[in-house]
Amino acid sequence: MPFIQKIEQQITADPNLDHEYQWFLGIEKFNKLAPRLILGEDSPALLGGRAFGSQTLSGNGALRMATEFLVRHLNYKTVYMSNPTWDNHRLVFRYGGFTDLKYYRYWDPATRGVDFTGMLEDLKKAPKNSVIVLHMCAHNPTGCDLTREQWTMVADVLEERNLFPFIDAAYQGFASGDLDKDAWPVRYLVDRGFELFIAQSFSKSMALYSERVGCLTVVLGEGHAQDAINMSSQLVLIARAMYICPPKHGALVVSTILSDPALREECDLCIMYLLRNYRKKCLKIMNDRIQDMRKALNESLVKLGTPGNWDHVLTQLGMFSFLGLTPRQVEYIKKKHHIHMLSNSRANMCGLNDKNVDRVAEAIYDTVVN
Ligand code: PLP
């Protein structure tokens, strides 16, 4: 993103930039600002000191840190993931220490949408004190999110069964193009009084993949601000045991962008305010392009008379589309047309452009009819 380059130039031009060790849990300013992006500027949990952020090695590092804490200090053994989920979840949760890895139903191949009845049934059967991983928005790989009403019903089950919500927030802004709207499920759970963990990633939202910028946000219940202090000292030990401290550069970029506009004015850095708005615009441009490609692919498939219903290509959210091809069909499209996707037919919509979208549609048509 162009504005990231500008900020990087500014950071690296600073003669006082050093390469000292950072605090084990990263940059203080970043730890204040990153949770605000998800929980909201006026979050009572943050203002009351019962929620706090720790800089991590991106979203994956946050997942790993939280897992270690849940297993080591809270004795959780069972974790539930959506079926399907992001490939790495299983690996992180197993290596992090969960001994019982389970799935709740999520994808319904018949409707090519969320199997909400199956999901609720499975959550209702989950043993009490299980950890439930929920994608905040733009679910990877299906691109299908819960509606607000469905989130409410999931929250009821979590409450009834004493299940612990563990939120994976890797795509804030990618579902609706609006950061606040996409964070609604988490804010709702926090308003309802849940204690939870959030694994937040800036890989996608700021295109900082290799910089490994993320945050583990912990939200505790009312009256537990003291526990927040105790917990953060345990997180220090986990970070020290794994990598000592997270890297500085990417977190400096992010905290520069997220900085409070008033503070920025004070420091005569009003320009940052403009850049922050520009960031929102960039996200919108990326999001709009993905939507355009979804539309183009859907139109092309329909125009060709491809058997089946292709509405899901339009309605799914985020970067990915779960096309609904069988593993045999995926093999066919790879071998014959050299179009690649996961064997469960998760395709990255960002790979489409005006020049290739019709060719992809023709290949899908050929695959389906053969
Ligand atoms: N969670 C989900 C659902 C993802 O899709 C990804 C990346 O693709 C991540 C977490 C972690 O990404 P990172 O470690 O780069 O922040």
C-alpha cells in the first residue's frame, strides 16, 4: 500500500531509530491502539482496564500465545474449530497444547452457505469449558459469515454451556469494507459480558504479511482489572519462552497509522490523520475490486449456462470463495486448465482480474459439464 511506504520512509529516516530489544509484549502504544480498532474507541472494557493487548507475531502468533495460556494456566483441553477452517488452526492448536481437537459443522455443501442448524447442534453438545474458535468476519475458507441474529443465538449457547469464545480476527474490513461493522460480533459478545481472547492480524488489513504484526487482546469480566495485570505477566513468560520479544518495524508502522488524531495534531503530524483516512479508502478499493471480480465471475458462469446455482460466488464474503467443486473436479481443472485452488475448492478471488475471469469461468464450465 502506498501510504505504508510513506510511513516506512519516515520511520527509517528517524536518526533515533534503534535496534534495542523491545518490551516482551511489544510496543506499548501499539498495545493500546490495536485493541481499540476491534473493541471500539470507547470500549468500557478497555477504559476499565479489564481488557488489554499484547503485540504478537501476527495473527498466528496471537493464536499460539493464547493457546499456550488457555492450556497451561486455565487447563483447557478441548478446542472446537469450524469445519472447514483455515488450515493452520489445527497445527497451532495441537502444537500449542490442546489435546482434544474437535470441529463444529459450518459449511453446508447443499446450500453453499452456513450450516447453522448443524453448528448450533454441535455447539450444544460441546463439553462444558471447551474453547470455541469463531472467525470474526470474512470466514476463511468459506467466505460465509453468521448474521447478527445467528451470532446472538451462538452467544446464548456459549453462555448456557460455559464455552470460551476465542475470536480469530484476521480480516477486519474485508467483509463489509467497514472496520466497525466487521467488529460487531466481538463488541456484541463483550457487551454481553463474555470473557474472551481475540487474535488480531494486520497481515491483510495493512498488507504487512512478512512483518508479522498482530495482537492478542484479552477481555476479562467486570471487576477483574487486577487479573489483567497478573495475566500479562504470564504472557511475558510465554513470549520469553518462545521468542523474547516481537519485532518492532511493522508495529511501529501500524501504531503510527492508528495514533490518536489529537495526539498527532499535538505532535504537528496532522498528515497522519489524512493517511489514516486514506487507509480506509485503500481497504475499500481492495474490497470493491474483489466484489467486482465476484460479480464478473458469476455473470460469466451464468452466461455460459454452467449447470448449478452460482449465487454463492456473489454472496460469499472476503478474499475467498468456496466454489463447491468436488475434489475430483478440482483435480480436473488443475490438470486440464492449470487453474489452482485447494482441493476443497476454496479459490482466492484476488487472483481474478479482467483479463482472466472469463477464462476461469470457461474452465469451471468445462469442469462441471465433464
Ligand atoms: N486466521 C486466519 C483465519 C487466517 O486466514 C490467517 C492467515 O491467512 C491468519 C489467522 C493468520 O495470519 P497472520 O499470521 O499472517 O496474521
